[in-house]
Amino acid sequence: MPAYCYTTADESLTVMRFYRVSDDRPTTVTIGPDDTSDEGRHGEVAYRNLAAEHARTAHNPGNWPMVSNAASVHPDQVGEAVALDNERGVPTEYTRRGQPIFRDRGHRRDWCRAHGLRDNDGGFGDAT
């Protein structure tokens, strides 16, 4: 069953509901005890939130910036990695956990080429 997200008007609470594809999906829902333990929120109206439903999915152009686990370095080596990336002409930021942050498809392609890595998830025009 697909998941449908609903967010309150002040955007402070998002809840997920599951409906069959054949069911009518409401555009609004009422927040209840199954959604939050905060009794002051019960009875609030939440509206369908398409952006929340499609966030972090592969078909969504919202993938960028992308954080890579496979290309990460040890957190103590982030400084060295940044210097190496700058030297190779692909300035890249890293998370505090050592994961490179790719700004877009082209940045990921250029980074992989600069480091001699093969992008097994790449598409047409990406580094291979």
C-alpha cells in the first residue's frame, strides 16, 4: 500500500497514512492519538504534502546534494581529502562523518574521474 503524507498548516507535524490504491485518498486528515502522543495536537487538520511523499526517491530531482557512503574517508582525513580534491580541480565539501557531498550529477562524475573510481550507479554520461 502506498504511503501518503499529511502536514499541519504550521508545518510542525507530518504524519503518514497508508491507503489502498483503489481507495479514495483524502486531501485532509485529522490528527489523532495514533499520530502523536501530544494531546494538544489531537483534532488538528493536516493537508496532503506531495513534497514529503516524494522526498529522497531516486526519480526525484531533489536528490542533490547527494552524500556518498561508498566514497567516504575517515573523519580524521577530511582535511587531507579536501586538499586533494582542490588539487585535482573538484572542490568538494565533506560531512563531519567523512562523506563527500556531491552538488549535482556533473560534480559526482568529475569527482569519480579525478579519483579513478567507477560509478556503478551512474547513467549515460556519468563516469564509468
